[in-house]
Amino acid sequence: MLLTIQGMVFAYASVEPVGVAAGETENPEKIMPRAITSIMWRVGLFHVGSVVLLSTLLPWSAYSAAPSPFVTELSRIGVPAAGDVMNLVVLTAAMSSLNPGLYSTGRILRSTAVNGSAPRFTARTSRSQVPYGGILLTSGICVLGVGVNFVVPEDAFEIVLNFAAIGILSTWGMIMMCHLLFRQRTRQGRPPRPDYRLPGSPRTEPATQAFLASVLVLMYADGGAGRTTVLCLPLIAGALVAGRYAVRGRLNRTPADG
């Protein structure tokens, strides 16, 4: 169970774009606490609740690694076409997960492009302010998954899941680091600290980062695609550093400067 925790990280991704929405909310002081609280209730009800319900209905001896345990239980209680129903649910959930990913990456790529850290075309927006440049780039990278599935269909899901988990762990780790820096600056009076605060801070941030680091250790211990992904981290870090140096001449330029 512990060795498959990267799958859980992948499943709970896309809760962090709520922070991106804060920059486009008319009244973030009131809206954001309500949105964050509702997300946690929904996770508890739909994700945790469904697993608890399944655990109470499905005997441990009836578990099979081949079909989904939901399919096993629905078939056992006589639901017709249980496999087709779950496939529809999975596809809908995947599209739902992709949607906030496109939203957040489109906005973030536009912001980084304006600062000179991303390709200029990703800063382009439509008349309704949709960052279509970043969305097109993100969609193009998503299509690479089709190529991976063509080359190694038996391992494609594990490869994509593990690389996605690495990105998610990095994002969450950076969020915790940024929050610590933000808290330090608010203690200096720049900017003022909001009333809605992270419970347990500043102990929550290092505890979260320790948990994220433990997930990397478990991914390596799992072997296979997980270990390969962790071993690729130096290459990914090197590519990011090289990209940083490649664009550093544009970082201090404004869009008007070209």
C-alpha cells in the first residue's frame, strides 16, 4: 500500500490551482477560504468516503488486481455493465483532472512568459483573455502520451503516472517553501498577513516537505518505472537550470522592451 502512494499523489493532484484562481477573484479574502474549505469537504466525501464504503462492502478475499475493485463489487451486487460504467467514470474523472491542469498551466505560462522565463508565444491571449498560447503548448505535451503508449503500451500508464507524480511533488514542495518565505515577509510587515492562515504554520510546511520526500523514497523502493523516474531527477534539474541560464538575459526586460 505504501509503495503505491505515488498513485494517490497523482489522484489528488489539481487541488492546488485554487491558488491560481485567487489572482482572478474579485473578493479573494472571502471567496478563497470558502473555496478551500469546500475542496476539503469534497475530497473527504467523494474520495475518502467512496474508498471507505468500498472497504465495508468488498471482502478482502474478493479483491483482484486485474479489474477495478469498484467493478468487482458492482458486478457482485448485480449491476449490469459494471465495467462500462466504471470506464465512463474514469474517463470523466480524467477529463475533469485535465481541465484544471490546462487552466493553471495556461495562466502560469503566461505569467512566466511576461517575465521572460517562458517562450513568448505562451503570453498570447484571446479577446476574452484566455491564454491560448500556454494551453496549446500544454496540449501538445499531453499528446506525447500517445507516443509513449505506442512505444511501450504495457508500461505507459506507470511512466506517465510517475512523471506526473514528480511534477506534483515538486509543485507542492515549492508551495510550502513559498509559504514559508511569504510568512517571513509578513512578519516584517511586507505584505500584511491575511486573516485566513495555514493551520500549524510554521511547523506544517517542513512536515509536509518531509512527507513529500518520503514519497520519493517509496517511489525508488518500488523499482520499475518509479525508480527510473527518480533517477531521472538530476537530468530534469539540469534541464531546468540550463533553461534558466538560457533565458536569464530576458528576465529583467518588460514586454514593451521586447
